Amino acid sequence: MNATVSHLASSECDRWDDFVFGSESGTFFHLSGWRTIIGDELGHDTHYLYVEAGGQIAGVLPLARVKSWLFGDALISSPFLVYGGPVARDPEVLQVLAESAASLARELGVDYLELRNRSQLTDWPTKNNYVTCRKTILSEPEENLLAIPRKQRAVVRKAIKAGLRAEYDQDAGNLYSILSECKRNLGTPFFSSKYLQAVKDTFGDSCEVLTIRHENELLSSVMSFRFRNEILPYYGGGGLAARRFGANDFMYWKVMEGACQSGLELFDFGRSLKGTGAYNFKKYWGFEPEPLSYEYSLVESNSVPQLDPSNQRYRLLINAWSKLPLPLARLIGPPIARLLG
């Protein structure tokens, strides 16, 4: 194949995104807007590679380098996001991109290269402890409600009777207020309000924020991404009162209902670590987990990293973070969150 591998220039972003939208394996997280978010907002070096053949883009691979004193030095496709890896129609182009990424990782001298693939691509070492949960959206809202297993459907109906209401926000202020508290409670440092607003501004109408209230009380909020015929609720959570009202179940139901009314066809519940509360929550909603294939080319490291919350090495840190005063967690969380990848 007569093809060249190039680094994405700003002038080529529209071509890149057109290719992603037109590729069956392309995802929202392959769009070029994330290069601005990860590079400008989070301060990481980005390396967005693409293959060109016959004057046309034939494959893309977004990469960014995340260096951390705690978690090491990695080249990832894509950090802070759940899907990544090469996108191409031709298997040969996929291999060219994977090999180019591995060569770049060696050139940079990182610990390892990580490709966050939806399905296995290489014979590299692989980690399969994450899953994704995706489900077809039926044509009528009531059909989708009835498709939720009985116990969770009862929670949604109870929330409806309690008078919870859903509102679309024009900014990320309410989302940050809720999510920063939720993440603190879970023991996870989180980004700044500026980061969330930058994501919303970058992706415009493809990014929506839905907030749930009971009377004047803010209960939960979620940022969802629309991509082709799919919706993906991504940054979401609820405050302490959310559980009492079933606000999180109601929130995801309203996202699904709105997607159905807009003619979208697939609900992507995103990534979860096997055996966690989020994993079980999605199963209770009737979603069948699909394994993700995170693949590694080891450079300076001798083994596949185990950086997820199930690693006992990090349990003390997680427990300590969950006990921080919220103002302190909001102050020191963003510079730490940008290193988690």
C-alpha cells in the first residue's frame, strides 16, 4: 500500500472528523475536538496520527502522552476517554497505525503504549477488566420504559410520581456542582468547572447537559454526547439526596426518553469496571456487558499497568480522598485529575 502517516494539523480537522463520522468503528472520542481539550485544557502533548492514501484519509489514531509521578509515563489512545484505538476500513491500515504508534512510543521513551479498543486488534498484551454497555433504543418512549427490568422501572415511576423534573442547561455550572461532590464521595479527584464548560463549548449541539430537580433542590446532572444515531451519557452523578428520590434512575430515563423522541437508535451507557457499583447498576437496567480490549505495547515497563480502582495499592488513597472537605477537594482535585489518564 502506497500510504503515508502524518500528524494532524488544525487545517485538517474537518477532514479528520468527516472520516470518523463515516467510519463504522469511529466514535465520539475519536473526534478532533478532544485534541484541543486534552492538549489545551489539560496540558498534555497530543499526537493525532492519520494515514493518507490516494489523497484521502484512510485511517486515524488519536494519541496523547500523560506523564505522572504516581502513575508513570504513557502514550494513550485516548486518555480520560473510554474508547480509542485505530479507526480504518482496511486491516492493513489498522496495522500501520498500531505499528506507527508503537514506534512513536519507543521514540518518546514512555513506559507503555495503551490502545483503548472496542475489539482486539493486535497480539499485544491485553487487559479485559473493563466492559461497555450498549442497547438499542426502541421507537416509542413507553416501550423503552417497559424494557427496563421491573425493579428499576419501579424506581423511575416512583421518581415521576414524586414530581422530579428534568431541565436542559445551557452551561455546565449545575453539573460541576453535583459532579464534584459525587466524585469526592467516591474518592476520585475531578476536573474543574472550566474543563466541563470547555467540553460543552467545543462540541456544541452534540453535547447536552440534563439536570434533575425536586422542587428547588438540585439532585443530579449528566453531560451526554450525541454521535450519529447514538447517545452516550458520560459525565454524570447525583448528590446525597439523589438516592432518596431515585434521581439517577430518573435522570438516565429522561436521557433515553429524549434520545428516543429525537430519533436516536442506540443508548451507550459507557465503560464500567467489572464488579463495581456502576457495572451492577447498568446490568440492573437490562444492559448486557460487552468486553473492551485495552492493548499494550510495553516500552520501559515490564508488565501491563494495573491503575484501576480495584488495585489495592490505591484503596487507601481513595478512602482518604472521600473524606476531604468538599472545598479542598475542588481546589486540589483538578491538577491531580489531569494526571489520571
